[in-house]
Amino acid sequence: MTSTSQDNRANLYPEITPKEEVETGNEISHFILDFIDEDLAPGGRSEGMRIHTRFPPEPNGYLHIGHAKAIVIDFGTAELYDGLCNLRMDDTNPEKEDESYVEAIKQDIHWLGYDWGDRFYYASDYFEEMYGYAEELIEKGLAFVCEQTPDEIRDTRGTLTTPGTNSPWRDRPIEENMDLFRRMRAGEFPDGQYTLRAKIDMTSGNMNMRDPVIYRIAHKEHHRTGNTWCIYPMYDFAHPLEDAIEHITHSLCSLEFEDHRPLYDWFIENCSVPSKPRQIEFARLNINYTVMSKRKLRALVEEGLVDGWDDPRLPTLRGLRRRGYTPRAIRDFCERNGVSKVPSVVDVKFLEYCLREDLNKRAPRAMGVLDPVRLTITNYPEGKKETFVVDNHPNDPDAGSHEITFSRHLLIERDDFMEDPPPKYHRLYPGNLVRLRGACIVRCTGCKKDADGNVKEVLAEYITGTRGGTSPPGEKVRGTIHWLDEETAVPCEIRLYDHLFAVEDPDGDPRDYHELLNPNSLTVLTDAYVEPWLVTAHSKIGYQFMRQGYFIEDNHDSSEEHLVFNRSVSLRDSYKPDM
RNA sequence: UGGGGUGUAGCCAAGUGGUAAAGGCACGGGACUUUGACUCCCGCAUUCGCAGGUUCAAGUCCUGCCAUCCCAGCCA
């Protein structure tokens, strides 16, 4: 179908790694880096140490672009200081977590361009050590076994404005606490019978300090430790210990953990851990016209409102990948947004800009017609055919070239013809000269319509001496349009995407989210055509369909027999009809 | 009548007492153009949530106020 002599270098541009990015010098500066610099300075808490961070996802869902920001910060910060970043599954709750997410998470992080070397861990690896620290707290009189029910705990915790009251079990003797805790571990009690609580301060203004539960009984099989344990540590207790055990120097997390920091520090101080990590919080990423919470994403998937976790309209990394987002663009987006403590909502236009910027430099150009109408070159003989060579990239000669064919009957975009155009319309209308990109100049001579007045065929004649598309002497051709040879054009399906939600802030809208969905978030074009080159080119980063946008083959549904393209993002369009 | 944060342009975001408040996105205008793309130029906060105060000098320091986000899981 396609010529074998084509210079096919659609994948000329490799992904560059984040490390190479750092080396090519992005100047990044924000408060976390300032803190680290202080810690590294003489007399600082990290003086002489190698910076060590971690990314600690809970394996209970797929990663989204909000996680990407955290990943870029965690791994990126380590890279910046020539330090290390661990990947750790925070699997302390067997009720919610599952091994099936683990591989997906690792895959997505690798895809984003980061690597944790041999430092892949599970929080559950440390259950024994954590248990030891809990016994230490009991021994120090800093933890007690409590018999209050969940309701009682809630009732005695107090409210935001009133202090809590001590549990009646708070002063249980150390030996008794130890005995009970060991029997909790031994499985002598049913779920919920006892908890282990830290003994801190029931009157604290910080709710987290009101004798928080640090161990609960759950006779539940854990995805890794099986039935070894029937007591599991809570996040607030487990996390600082995990960090300390791994010698994390800086534990970077999101803002909602800010008021957990006193608790974090309390455990670090009161358990004889091998290192003293510092927790620093930053604002998580939000983007308008979408939702980021796992709960809401899950609802969309489970209700079948989208096509799985990798639906191209979703902000999941799998969705973005299927949509055609490059790791480079996502990293760039995260970095350029900066790191601060301002709860912010970034304009999705900025994300799109980052993608265009990347793809403009690297994506091979091709022609695709989304909404076709026939263009007949009336002075070009029926049956004649010729071939043109077009560059794969207008600004980069090294990107190679490929061939396209031309004949009497072509396919053009329906809106590139108007019988009665507004002023400054540079495309086809009776009498106007237009360039068929890469082929020649034609003059529009009219059109044929069906009984209902719909344009069925546009008519034009080519201007001799304009082969390749050079302007005829003395004339300036303002309009250039894309086209396909009807004979060789390959039919395909094209999917156009728009915001999943019709409102800017779905989270802040009181209406039910079903009402907020954008009914036009997906448009399927079944009568679209592309160059035959695309059947075999297989560009990993997709193509720019000239004058349209960037498109990538769908990683589920496309095949050489039935091509399916997703529009990753449209081109900027500054054309405004004068009315 | 709790605790912890945050307020610099439509959106991000620098700024750490001293000549004119970075930069990017968006937006508007122009040049160039075989993509109405790209690229390139120009414009876009007399003012930093508000009100006082300190100072020769305040977005930066002080006081008060306002707005807004997070916290009452045996979730993370």
C-alpha cells in the first residue's frame, strides 16, 4: 500500500529523562528547596547527609496527575541533590488495598520517567519493627490499650471547640497494657474489642493529638503478610516510622497532613528510631473542569460514565497516556506550576499548552480529514496520478520525509469551502486561489449540491507551474489547506475529546455530579480519513494532523485494519470570522 | 470563645525593608508563514486581602480586621 522507499523516521525523538532535564539546567526554586538547603548547611539537621525522599502511594487505586506532581517533587528533589528516592507502598490497611494496583503504580511511575533503583518497599515489610516500637511506647507509659467502642471514642474526643475527656482505660498499668497488646497480636480478641492508643493530650486544640488510635484489630488477610497479623498500625503511627526506618531525610507530603506533623514528630521523638526525618507539606494539584479524588474517579469508572480507568478524558496517568500526553509534557507541567502552599486550581489550558509545546517540536506532520467533502480538479485528467514528497517536520529537516499521492478526486475538510464566505476567509470559495499543501495551487470554480442544497462536491482547477505549491508569479496565495487523495486515503475513526465536566469547579458545585458532566466530552468521527503513511508509521508520540491538532493511535482499539485516533489536543486557532 | 494553613493580575507564581512589583499561561494587537500552527515583536498589577502603625524607605516589620482551606475514621 505504501512505498517502501519512504524515509520513515516517525520516532526520531527519544524521550529525555528527568535527570537529563536537571542537567540541562531548569532553574527551580521553592520553599522546600530552601528548607533542605538550610538543613544541609553547617549545623543543620541534615549536615553531611545524602538527601533521601520517598513516594508512598497506597495501593488502592490508579495514579492521576495529582500524584504526578508529588512524584515530580519527590523524585525530582532527590535528583536535584543527587540523592535517592524510594518507592514505598503504604499498605497498612488490608481492608482497602490490593496487590493488583502495585504493578500498575510501578508502571505509571516508570512511564513518567522515574526510577527507584532497588529501593522498592512495602510498609508491611516493617510490621514487626513497628510492633516493637509500639511495645516501647507502652513500656514508656506512652501508650495504652483502650476498650472504648468507636462510638465512645468519638463521643469522648470532644469537638473542634471543646476538649475531649480521658478514656477510663488511660491509666491502665504498663504490665496489663503489655499483656493485652500481646494478646491482641496473638489473635485472642475480635475486631474492635481493643485498640492501642498513644497517651498524649485529650485537651489539645489539635484533634490529632487527642490520644490517637495507633493499632486496631482486624482479622483480615493482608495482600502480602497474609494472616500473619490481625492487628494493623494506623497511618499516623506507621508513616513516621517507615520514613525513619528507611532513613528518609525529607518526607514531602500534602497540606492536609500539616496538623499531623506534631504527631509525626512525637512518634519520631518517643520511639528509638534510627533517623529523624523532617516532614514538609506542599499544596496538592487541582485542575479545573475535572475531579481528582480517587472516590469520584472510581464512581465515574464504576458507573460506566467513562471507558475505564484509562479513559482519555480522565486525569489518570493511564488516561492521559491513552489521550496522547507525553511524560515530558506532564513533568514540564508539574514543574512549571511551581511548588507552594497556596491551594490552587490550575487552568487546564496550561496543561494543554505544555503538551502542544512538546509535540510541536517532536511530532511528525501528516494530513487527516475529519469531515470530508470531495474536491474535484476539473482540469486534471481522470486516472492520472502523481506523487509528492512532503517533509515530516517543517522546522526540522532531520525528521525526514514521506510520499503522498495526488489525483483528480481529492478529499478536503468540509469547512474549507464556503460558497458565500465572510471577509478574510482565505480558503476555497468561487474565484479564490488556494494552495493544496505540498501539491499545487488551485482556483475554486464552484460546487455541486444535492437536492437539499448541501454541498456534495467542490470544483477547482489547478494552476500550471505551481507544482509543489509555489505561488504563481505576482500572486500571493493566502490560504493553504490540507487534502487527501480519494484513491489512497485510508478511512479511520477519530475521537475528539472535550472537558469531562461542563463546569469549572465540579468539586465546589452543589449539584449532583451527573448533572455536571459535559454531554459533549466525546465526539466520535466515523467518516474520517488519513494518509496511508499512518497505517505503518506507528509514531509513539502520535502526529500532528496539519491545521487540526495532535492525534495518537488509540492503544486499545486501533489496528492496521481499523485505525482509531484520539485527538490529544487541538492546535491553537486564532481564526475569528468577521461577522 | 479550638488548632493548623493560605491571601501578589482571569490562572499559576517570583519577591526574604532600598533605584521602575520577575517569569509563564490566558487574553489583545502586529510581523513572518506552503499549517489562520510554530517563531518573533508589542501590550497587559501606580499596586501586593482590608485598615492603621513603625521607617528617610514596606508586598516585605508591627497591630487589628476580613476572606478562604484543612482537622472531630479503629482511612491514608
